[in-house]
Amino acid sequence: MRWTPGNRGDIEDMRGGGGGMGMVPLGIGGFILLAVLSMFTGVNFFSLLGGGGAGPSGATGTSGPVTSTPAEEHEADLAGAVARDVQQTWAGILGGRYEETKVVLFRDQIQSACGFAQSATGPFYCPSDHKVYLDLGFFDELRQRFGAPGEFAQAYVLAHEFGHHVQNLTGTEAKMRQLARADPSEANPLSVRLELQADCYAGVWGHAAAQPGRAAQGKVELDPGDTEYGLRAAAAIGDDRLQKLATGRVMPEKFTHGTSEQRVSWFKRGLDSGDPGACNTFADVH
Ligand SMILES: [Zn+2]
């Protein structure tokens, strides 16, 4: 995958902040600043400071200095380049309906508008603040634990989360949540459909990124063979495979993301067509 590092305009770097043990000396000015921040954003910044238990890094504060490695900075640059490209692509497809958002980088744990989250949750999208949350450690996990190497594998995961952002903007997410509330037994099957659609939307971006000549314009450009890495990642994080890895057995009634085969198939549908209209995983839901 070809891309240009150095553009982090779509990144909110919170790696220097985490849930520490309240060791930050807060002057009255700091207190007021946090109170104002909490009011404006709806996020309780105080909870970032105290009580949450220290992460392994023991980091405190919301934007402290980031100790990092060149390899990790490369991944942060990749996240920035992919986020920009994915958002440009959707702005082109949805026009005025698209709303720009950010990728929040965090380490170990984060207080999002959707609640407290730990890295073990994996990357996620928060519909309340419209942001994508990513611990770069997941990229290593993808490579080592799930056997899915390659930059396009990482890009696919990010593009999938932006797929949820698109579902939020188009109202699909709200509609499905309403249906799930009306019939809780449908919650898991509906979740699978949402996830598979996000996979297909990730493919829609992959289709755009596969067009030749993009690298010359400073955009992300896939090389021949890159899609294989993405498809391998989609297969690696199917519910059936994750369950087998965790518990040794497969429980279809607990699926929330779809099987490896389903994930690959919908991702491919987006990749081949480049058309969000090909991503209707709800065709038989009314
Ligand atoms: Zn998802």
C-alpha cells in the first residue's frame, strides 16, 4: 500500500492520557478547565484522572507527552493517512450528508462518550460523539495473534469503523437500534447485519483506493495483492474464528459480527463494486 506520512489532521492523540490514579496536580485553573471541557463535550474528563485504576503505563492527564517508538509513529501516520482518504471518499459519495470526524488514538483505556473502554475491546465507533477509537496495539495484535499482517489489513479495520460512522449519518444505525429494542431476540442478528454492512463499506473505500494514479496525488493507493491482506484480516476476525480461539467452540446464536466467510464475502462485495448500494445487508428486514 502506498501512502504519504505526516498528515495527522484527522487524529486526536490521547495516547499520553489514560485512567491514572489521580496523580495529576490540578490547580484551580486546571479544575475549571476540566469542568468546562466536561460540559462542552459531555465527556467527564475528571474520570480520566482519578479512580479508574492505573494502566500499565501509569499515564495521567488528557494530553500528556507521548512516549513512542518509530514503529508506532509510523502506525499513527498510517492511521492519519487512511482516515483522511476514507473521509474524502465518503464525502465524495455522500456529498453534503457526510460529516467529518476524528480518530482518537488511545493507550490501554479511554473514557469515551460511550463509556469507559479498554484496549481489549478492540477499535470501536462511538455513535454519541461520532468518533472512531483506536489503540494502535491492535495493529500488532492483528498481525501476531490473528495472523493478519499488511498495512491494508490495518486500513480495513479503520475503514470498517468509518463504515459505522456512515451508518450513523444515514440513520441506519438508529433504525436498527429501534428494531432491536422492539424485539431484543433480534438484537444479535441485527448487529451482524450492521457489522457486515460496515465491512462492505470498508470495501467501497478499498475499491476507490485501488484506482491507479492516486499515490501521485498524495492519496492512499493499493498495490496489486494488497486486497489479499484485507480479506485475510476479515477472515481472521469473524465471530466463529474468534469464538473458537477464545473458547474452543462456535456458538452461532452469540454471533454479533458474522462468520469469517460472511465478512469476507461482504467486504469483497464492496471491493468489487465500489458501490454502497451493493451493501444492503438488510434487504429482508422491514
Ligand atoms: Zn464493527
